[in-house]
Amino acid sequence: MKDSSPICWRLALPLATAALLVACAGKPAAPTDQMAVSQAAVDAAVTAGAVEHAPLELNQARQKLDSAKNAARTDDPLTARRLAEQAEVDAQAASAKANAEKSRKAVAEIEQSIRMLREEMARPNTRPAS
């Protein structure tokens, strides 16, 4: 038997479903979860010593987090999420740089101690023999 229904009726159900999905999608929610993660990353960077060892990266993270908060307040959740994610990455970079700098200083101190010990071992023994 031949299908006599017009093409428009065969397309009506999928089109109506698509329209309903678009209507229900609405606006994305504010990225409060990402903001919290980003704030925690900034706090961790401060704890890691980024204030002293990575101030530029830490400042970038703080500025982007502030911009993300402003975007969330002005009802722009997509920009807020993007900026919060960037702030998290910048804060992680600040932490990594601070940790690397602290490690570099620790290695330099150890190397200096080794040099001093070698020099001391190379000196002739000036103690009187017992």
C-alpha cells in the first residue's frame, strides 16, 4: 500500500520535538562550581608561594577570576565559565612555577653544602695525632 501522507506530516513530529527541545534548553546556569574550583586553585597558589615566586601568573589568575565573577553578575554564564576555567589554569601555572622555584633553591642549597663538604674533605688534617 502506498503512503499517501504528505511529506510535511512526516516531518512535523521531528520538527515539533526539536522546537520543544530548543525552548526547554533555556540559558545555562551560572558556573558556581567552576568558580569554587578556580578560587581553590588561586588559594592553593598563594599557599605554594606564588605571591613571592610567581606574582605575574597569580595576578592573572586573580584578574580572570574577578572578571568571571563580574560576568556571572551581569548574567553572562558562558563568559563567566570560560574566564573561571582560564583563572584555574593560570593559578595552576602559578603553583607550578612557585614549586619549581622553591625546588631550584633547595637544589642550589644542597649543591652548596656538597661543595663545602668536598672542600673540607680536601683540606689536610690539621689536628694533632693522638
